[in-house]
Amino acid sequence: MKPEDRPIGYWLRELDQRIEGAFGAALDRQGLRRRHWQLLNGLGSEDPLWEGQGECRQDLVQRGWMRQDGALTDDGERARAAIAADVAAVRRRVAEGVPVEDYLTTVRTLARMAENLSA
């Protein structure tokens, strides 16, 4: 079966599962989940409390990476930088061998498809 014989939904699910797996493996080496990374990277901190946020925040506090007020400690900054490098490596791996213009076209196309279905 050729790739184009499968619908886009198949490839979206397949890619999503593989991306999640790759990020999960990178974070798992530190004993973290995606929500930990979001807190370390400053995402979601101003959003309404999401499920597991308090637990993740407390875990980061116990590790000495975050203060109770949500600010990162020096150890937290070092951990964030190290994990950011792992995340960047996964992102590079995802796009490896894909010309930049093709990548941008794909992102724009997917964004447009999502927009088409939001109306």
C-alpha cells in the first residue's frame, strides 16, 4: 500500500502517536510527563488549573526545580535547558529530510484544514 492510499486522518493519528511517543521517551528519561515540561517551559501557568497541574507543580517543587510561587530555581533553569535540548532534538528528528518549504506548506495546510472544520 502506498502512503497516498491512506486518508489524511490515518497519517495525522499515526504521526501524533509517534510524536507523543518520542516526546514521552525524552521526558521519561527525567521521570517527567508532558505537563511537567509545560510548567517548566512556562506554558499553562496562566491558564485555568488543568487536571494534574497541582501534582506536577508539587513534584517540581519537591525536586527543587520550582518555588511555591511558580518561579524556577537555578536547578530548575538548568533542568529546563537540558530538557529543551531534548525536545529540540525530537523536533529536528520529526522534520529530518523534509525541506523547510514543504514543512511550512504542511503546517499551513493542516492549519487551514482545521480552520475549515471550525466553522
